[in-house]
Amino acid sequence: MKKFRTRIAAVAAMSFAATFAVAALPSQAEDVTLKLVMAAYTDDMVDYYDGLAQDFENANPGIKVEVDVVAWPEIGQKVKTLIASGQTPDIVNNDEFAGEAAAGLLYRADQIVSAAVLKDIIPAFLDNSKYKGTAYAVPDLASARAFFWNKQLISGAGVKAAPKTWDDMLAAAKAVKKKYPSVYPYCLPLGPEEAQMIFTTWGGGNGGRLFNEKTNKYTLNNKEFKGALDFLKTLVDQKLTQPNPGKTNRTDGCWALFAKGKVAMVDGGVFLPDWLSKNGGENIDWAAGAFPAAKGKTDITVGVQDYFKGYKAGGKQKEIQKFLTFIFEPTNYQGFLKAAGGFIPATKSAGKLAEEDPIIGPYIKLLPKAIFYPGTVGSWQACKASIVTYMGNAMSNTGKALQQIQAKCDAAHKKVK
Amino acid sequence: MVAATVKKEPARKALPWLSGTIFLIVGFVLWPTLELFLMSFRTIDISGLIEGWAGLENYRMLAANFDLPPVLRRTIIWLVVVVGMTLAISLPLAQLMNAKFRGQKFLRYSIIIPWAASLVITATSFKWILDPYYGMMNLILKDLGIIKEDVDLLGNPSTSFIMLLIVAIFVSLPFTSYVLLAGLQSIPGEVLEAAKVDGAGGWKTYWTIIFPLLRPAFLVAAVINAVYVFNSFPIIWVMTTGGPGYETDTTTTFAYKIAFRDQDIGQSASLAVGNFLVIFIFIMLFLKLSKWREADQT
């Protein structure tokens, strides 16, 4: 965290100094400067981009690269502020693109990477990068989620098999609570970090899907999602979760408790093992599997992908294409995945290598079962925000929360169309 | 008066000396305010680009927003309770600070320190004190036998707003009590002595002499406090971000959430215009009060 702040301060100070330098020396050889705003998957991203920018500048004289690595909770707002104040960056790496594509801000995918790179992208991921049939972003990586449990606590409580259905899970939670009163059987993160994930995952396990492409409508206030929220509420009401779901975040809340052995079951993802090993949870004996589903429904996983995007405002299409093609060169892209920490690659070539990986491999096989956020819908970011906000208080009245979520998402959808 | 003997200079000669101030006022007060008003009548798309004029659409959307009424109700409670309680506690506190006793200096310092700390620091400290897993509060409550299981006072909608009120009162106390202390110190000693000679008791002296003389300081403290409290963003944002849901939002944090979470900058601007008008009324009130005060003194 500290690292980012100093870095941001340094960038700010440098651009300040640069303004004066330019004012003082108006005629200098004109380097093209690419301005990048990139997501901080981990603290390692700063060092990775430092090295990458250096290599790229050496290979491409005349192009300078300025990278701003920004933490996840701030990046969306930062990009928005830059665009609104006329300082649109050239390349951004974050988790949204459809709203910007709808506003006509973005280059097409085939304009920002070489044809060879584009052909190497896994088709399902590229489909999720399309707005009205045209790809406007290039997927950088993806993740899939899974249900994690603490083996010691679960088998210690006498639970034989991994919970497959909601009933299994309820029974397992009760058993854990009985055997270990100080352990929270299941940790439910409905805080602002990623409450939409809980909504999508558990609703999905009851057959619920967020958006209907055919009717072009959000499908949120229905019996599938109601059933899922009511199931979670049962866990909360019977004190089988931590005391404050509405405020608990995924990472510093649930995962931190899981790493301390205070939680038996938790929603995790392909990157949780990496996180555990770096945050004091290396001794936790975990196992992962499919999320428990409602009786008679198929289990699902939720896939999430992020994007590289090139912005038209600066008119630097050629340079953007050079840089993004550079980042997809095998060694650079492996470095990117390594710095990001345990994600699923977005390219076929890197995906082949990752299938051999003991941790990531199983997730790649899970991908066919994955449902994705409707990231290609322009209003999704606004709708997501409403889901997050109302989930914070959903456990007090599930029906009212669903009504409010549906109303806000419909309003946002009407506005974007 | 003195002014009459000075030769009157044309106003334009003063311009170079005033230009800095004028620049600051225009650049940092008038222009942003104007932009805010304009924004509230514009359609701004989800990426922050201006698409055109919206007429009253943003205001209509705001009026139709079903989260607004509870937020308005809460903002009024927030304002009345925090300002009221702060004044009620500050009056005796100022009296105590004014009393001569050993440790008076210590008392004064300890009251000013929370004011010297930034609101974010204070709010963060309280957030950790109230943390359900690692906080002091749960430890103390459990040791005292008041609760059996860990509770999350900030995570529970029925208690989180009360906690915010307490913290807001706590951080408002230093300023208010110091304004009142200054008011107390300006009361001439002779008046109090005269009251003593005439045989007035403690309470009587307070309500018939001290409090009426304290009135101007009291009103100024009330209005300035109201402005601070109404605008108070950091306490709520740091401790609960207005959550869970919208359960602890006031209009200030609600405007922020509409802009950056719901991504509706136009609607947020229309709410901010409302906030601006409320503050504007307070400022007018304050100017009026200062005028009365001047009139009182001359």
C-alpha cells in the first residue's frame, strides 16, 4: 500500500516538474508519451511495470511510458475522474469496458494488439469483451471462483464429505458450530468489496442469472435469487456466520479469518492459495471444490475477467498497439501473470502451460461451468454498485433488498440505452 | 470619525492589492459553484462525459430515488442531535475550563488535542476501537459481562448510526467549548461581583447574567457547528461508508455514492445543489449574527 502511495506521489511530483520543464524549454525532440493506469493485482505489479516500461522504452526509442499502478478500490473512480477532466489516459487495465465502449472512447481490439495476439486470445474471453458485436477490449486474465474449506475443522466436526447441496452445507455448519463454538462455520462477505460475487454465486447455484440477453433486461428480483438470499439468511439467523456480514469484506474480513483458522468455509478463488501463503495462512490445510448448489440445480462457478483498453483521446493508436503487443510477448506475459499472482491466462498459448499447474489447472477445467458478469452491458457497473450497496443490508429483509436492486438496475439500464 | 479625514481613492487603485483574493474567490468558490449548478442540469454519461442539457431530469430522478427520504430524515437527526448535544455538553465544559483550579491547563490541553488530530485519524481510531474481532470495546464489554458474544456495533444498522453520532459529538466538543470559553472570558468581572453583592446564587447568576451575555458566542458556535456537522464526510465515510446499505448515509455521503457508485453524476450534482443551498442559509444566518454582534458592541 505504502509503495503505491509513494509512487503516485512521485508520479504527481514528476508530472508537476515536467510541466515547468516544458514551459521552460518549449522546443525539444518530441517523444510520444503513453500514459497508463493499471490495476494493482498485487504489490508486485509496481516492480513488474517498472521493468517492463524500461524494456519497452529501450526497444522503442521515441516512446516514453508513464505507468500509474492504482489499487482496486480506487481505480474505477480514478479513470472516471481523468476522463471527465480531459486527461484521458492511453491505456487502462481494469474490470470494465462496456460503458466506455458505448460512449465511443475506445479503440477496437484489433486496433490495439497485433492480429497474432488477437488470434491467441481464448474465444470465450474475447466474446465477453464485445459491445454490440465488436470487441473493444482485450482480456488480460481471468479468474474462477471455488468453495474453500478448512479440512481440519470440517473433518474434525465429523463431516465426511464435502458439502454438495445447501442442505449438506447447513448440516456441516451446524456440526462445526457444535464442535468448535469459537469458530464461524461460514464467512459471508456482504461488505462493499465484492458483495456482487456472493449474489451471483449463490443465486447462480439456484438457477439465477443476472441478465437476460433476449429480453435485454436484468433478472434479479425472482424466486431464484430470493431463495439464495433466504438460504444465506438462514445461516446468519442461526448464528452460523460471523456476526457482521454487511460490513465484512472478502479479503481483509473473510480470508483473514480463514487464514487464522477461525472460519471453516469460505468463498474463495483461484488466487486464494497464493494469498493465504503470503498472509499468514500457509499452515491452513484447505481443500477447494464446487460451490454447494440448491437441491436439483447444477453447481456453477463464477468467472471474472479484466481488460486492457486503448483510448482514442490521445490519438496514439500505433504506440498503444506496440505496447500491448509487447506485453503479450510470452516472457512479458508470463511475468504479468506471475506478478498478478495465480490467475487464469487469457491466451491459448499461456493457458496450455497453466493447465499443468497443480493449483490453476483444475480451474481451467471448471471454466465451461462458469457464468460471467454481464460485463458487455453498458449499465452493468452501475447495477453492480447497487447490488453491492443493498446486499450490505439484505439480511434484514431479503425481499425488499431484491426489489430495490431490481429497481435501481432497471433505472441505470434505461439511462445507458 | 477617522475615515472622514482620509482622502478617498478611486476603487480601481485598490485592484492590484485585491487581485489575489479576487482570483481565489472566483477560481475556487464562484466557478466551482457555477459548474455544480450547470452540472445538475446536464446529462452526463456513465464515463463522465457531458452529453447535453437535461432540463430538470436530474432533479426528477433524485425526487424519485426511494433512498432519499430516509437519508433526509437521518440528516436532520444528525444535525439536530450532534449540534444540540455538543452545545449541551460544551456549556458546562467551558465553565469548568474557566474555573481556576490545579490542572486547569491540563484539562484545556486534553480538550484541544482531539481537534488538532485530523478527522480521519480520529475516525480510524474509533473504527478500530469498535472492531468486532480486534477492538478494545468488545473486550471491555465482555470483561464487564455486558455481552457474551462479540458484537459489531458499526456493522449493525440499529447501533452504527448511534456510534457515528457519539464520535461526531466528540470531535465537535473542542471547538465549541473553546468558543464558549472565549465568551465566558469576555464577561466583565464587575458584573459578576455586583451579582454576588446583590445576593444572587450560583444558578441564578448563571441563567440571568452569564448565559444572556454568552448568547452571541453560543449562537456563533451553534451556526458554525451546524455547517461543519452538515458537511461532515470523513467520520461517516471512514467508519461505515454510509453502510450497511444506505443505513448511515447523510446527504453528503449519499451524494458521493450516487456519483461514484451508482455512476449518476447529474443526479448527484442536483443533490449537491440542495446541500449547497442549506449551507448558504447557514452562512447567511452567520453573517446576520455577526452583524448583530457588531451592533451589540458599538
